[in-house]
Amino acid sequence: MTDLIIGIDLGTTNSAVGVVESGFPILLADEDGKRITPSVVWLGEAGGIEIGRNALRRRTLEPGRVITSIKRLMGRRFDEAPDFCAPILPTAGGGVSVLGRSPEEISSEILKELKRIAEWRLDTVIGKAVITVPAYFNDAQRAATKHAGELAGLEVVRILNEPTAAALAYGLDKLAEKSRVAVYDFGGGTFDLSILEMQGGVFQVLATHGDTRLGGDDLDTALVAMVAAKADVDLAAMSDSARVRLIEEAERVKRLLSSEDKAVFRAPFYDGSRSLEMEIERTEFEALLRPWIERTLRHCRQAMADAALTPADLNAIVLVGGSTRVPAVRKAVAELFGREPDLTQHPDEAIALGAAIQAGVMNGSLRQMVLLDVTPLSLGIETFGGLMNVLIPRNTTIPCKAGEMFTNAAAGQQSMRIRVLQGEREMARDNWELGNFEVGFEPLAKGQARVGVQFRIDENGILEVLARDVSTGIDKVVTIRNSAVDVDDAAVEAMVSESVEHAFDDMAERIFTEARLKAEELLPAVEVVLSQGLASDEERVEIEAASDAVRSALSSGSANPLKAAVQRLDHATEGLAARLVERAMEEALERRLAGD
Ligand code: AMP
């Protein structure tokens, strides 16, 4: 067993596990590559257990044996237990049991699964964890969470408040003393707003307000109710499994409407015989969810009043929880607080990342680490003429992505080498090469092949370069590990000062190269045009003089004269080019008329 400590977000709807690896907090994905595990447990009649997506799959078949939102029952006595998805019974000690098990036992199944994922990913036995809980959890709920960890074979070295974890993930622990942060957490089943203040290097919770029965699930249910009302379907008369089908479809549509203006709600044979299909507009959905958003805002105002603060007293607003992906939610929060929320982290991953950071600090693996959240140097690729084409400029906050379209330099070319570069210099050769690969495409005329290149840096600083041949849609993806952000300070400084030192020479070389590429394109084209006899004598004289000027500037190797000569040649051929286009159009028209 290692001393490694894992960080766990044990959420109402979803859970995740992370760790600090090579100085970076990362989430650990399961065998399917998923970093988020639904907090769902299936307890089979014969003793079988399934967790996460496997458990969710059984929901339509055996709704009564699939337990969701067990977190709501943690540390609760029977007389204070909320409504639940399955029947609950009192235990002798006044606690609750679900299908014969305690909430701690059921939660421990989720924790065991997360522990298993971590052990499988890291190839080592794990014995310690940091687990997060809502700021409003009382002692009994915290103790129950710790107990669940122990049942899963984990020593819980710290119970961490979720808003504090989120603030860590956003790097807000670097803020000055007395800085205040609001964490707006809108998940699947719960909402809370917490206000934190940095005191003595750690966050204190100044106020927290929320509702343990207000979340994304409500938005799904509201959408189902709307669709059913429009289609004149009686929800009350429907079987549980048919209702689950509709809710699952509503969730899918809701997610889609976070990025699209409209989406189609489609539930074929949802009860075995009937089907539903309906287009939903985002504006319509936003109007529907307005009352829920309003409720969250009331809690925000209350928390601010409790802490005796106004929005101007806050230094940052961060969003946590999958439901904050809804654009209308983001807009409402920005309006209420009078400032844009920080969106640099994935809202559904921030808490687990923060838990991993806390675990890393306790491990000692994060002591020396500065969390880098910007690209220290520009990233780009080499283009024609050996130039550096920057896709992500230096000092861009990560995660980030950027892309551009490139084309072939020569006719019939069948592939392009993508050289991934890092640095501040204008010429590719003066920058550092992080990697290179070849992307193939169909042979086409010069400038006709189209290759889209996209750079994406995730929150762990991993650069993924994707190149797509637009005509075939075939992608090539290359992953470049931390080197995109993890650069030695001294090396960054050297690169930046070098670029300043060479700024004039570099710029002159770029101008010369760009003008040379243009000249190499123009000169042969001009020859062809002149041979067609369309130019007036006056034009011919000027074009020939301009062409000579370009040739002599090319051989002299100086940038500005070449640029000026190319501009002159471009200008001299303008009238001629327009006439050529006109003639081509006339010919095309004549051909068409003759054909008719
Ligand atoms: P969490 O408890 O933080 O995992 O949040 C889960 C909730 O976020 C669920 O209700 C999801 O349906 C919701 N959610 C996740 N992604 C999106 C999205 N893109 N748009 C709207 N809601 C989302």
C-alpha cells in the first residue's frame, strides 16, 4: 500500500475520484474512460450489487431496487428523513434503512467503486482519502460520511467542505487574506450558495444557504410535465418505468439545450405502445425553468444578507455542479452578483479536483507546486515558409482550445506534416518543437485541400492536437503531455527575453517570408495573364516594371522593399484581374445559353 491519498467528491447525483500526479490534480477515469460515476446503487434481490452506469441501466427494469441520492439520507434519523426514491424503514436506534441496508453501507458501495477505479488506474492499493461534504452538513452527516469511507476500507484523513474544494480547484487559495469567494453549487438534486473568506491561509465558511431538494432533476421533471401537458398525456396513469424513460429523455434534451437553440424530445414506444416527439426551443425551456432559477437566487440573497455582504465585497464567483452549464443559470448569476463567474473549470469536476488538491497537500506531493493556470508560452504550428502560426497565445488561461484551417502548398500534395511548436519567435526554427505528425489527404490542386487543426489544453495542462481532413472528416489526434504548460520558469524567461531581443529581425524575416510567398504566387500568374494579350500597352509596361522590381527585391533579401514591390505588382494587375473574371463569367454565361 502507498501513502497516496485520493480525493473523492461523493455527490448526490454523481461522484468522482482524483489524485495529484506529477504535480497536477487529475480525475481518474474508469475502464470506459468516464471520470464521473453516477451515485447510483442497484441492490439485487439475490444480493447482487451494481454501481454507477450499470446500476442506472437497471432503472427502467427494476425502479424499486435502484437507489439514487442516498446522500440525502446520510446521518438522518427516521423522523427527519426526506422523501426518498425507495421505501425506507426505521432501525432500532432511530436511524433509517433502505432495502435492508443503512445509508452508510449504500454510500460505501459507491466509495468502494471509486477506490477500485483509483487502484486500477494507479496500479496500487489505496488506503486513505479526503471526502467532500456540503458546507451545511451537520456533525451526524459528517460522521456518517466518514463511517461510509471506513466501510469501504478507506481511512478518511479529512472531511472537506465542497465549496472549499471548489475554491481550491479554481486556484483561489492564491487570493490575498480576507478575500471572499461565492461558490454557487447547482447539482442534480441540491442547491447551495456558500460564501468563503480566506483567513490565515485557509477558507472559512462565512455563510451557506441552500435547498436539499432543488436541482437539475427538477428541471427534468418540469420538462416532462410540459411535454406531457402539450401532448395530452396523463403522467399519473403511467407506469414507473415509462416515467423513467421520459425523464431520461428530458435530461438528454435539457443538456442539448445548454448548447443548442432547439432540440427534439423523442421517446418512441415509451410505454410499450405510445410514442412522443416534440421540438423544444431553448427560449421555451428557459421560461419553464425561471421559477427554479429564481429560487436559487433567493438563497444567494439570503446568504449574502447572513454574511452582511454586498456583491461588491466579493472577489470571485465560481460555479459548481452540472446544472450551472445551463446558459440561463450563468446569466442569472452574473446579473445578481454584477460580475461574470469564473468558468475556467468544468463545473462537474471542480469539487473532486479540489479534493485531490487537498489530498495532494496532505500527501506532501503538492508542497512545492505552483498551480499553473495559464500557458507560459505561445503554442502553434509551422506554416508555409517556415513561419510560426500561433494558435494559443502565451498567458491564455487553461483549459482552452483554438483552431484554424490550413491548406496544401503544392498541387497533388498528399500529406502535411504538423509540427507543434512552443515559443515566442516568428520563425518556426527558433521555437521549440513539442512533437510532429503527418496528416494525409486526397491529392488536390494547390490551396484546395483543407485541414483543420485544433489545439486543446485541458485543466491538467495536457495538450491535445487534432488534425482533420475536412473532405473525408478523418481525424488524427496526438496528445502531448504536460510540456505545454509545465515549463521551467528560467526557460520561459529565456524564451521571452530572446524574443524581445530579436523582435526587429524576427519581424523583418516574417514580413520578407510572407511577401516572398505572395511574390512566388504572383509572378508566374502574371506571366500567364500577359501572354493572353488582355493588357493595354500602358498596363503591360507597368506590370513588367513592377515584376522586375519584385525580382530584384527578392534577390536583395530585404523585407520592406519586397513588401512594397509586391503591393505595386498587385495593384498593377488589379484592373486586368477584374477583366479576366468578367470574361470568365461571360464565357460561362454564353456556354450556358448555347447549352439551353
Ligand atoms: P452534479 O450533481 O454536479 O453532477 O450535476 C448533475 C446535474 O447536472 C444533473 O441534473 C444533470 O442533468 C445536470 N447537467 C449536466 N450537464 C448538463 C448540461 N450540459 N446542461 C444542463 N444540465 C446539465
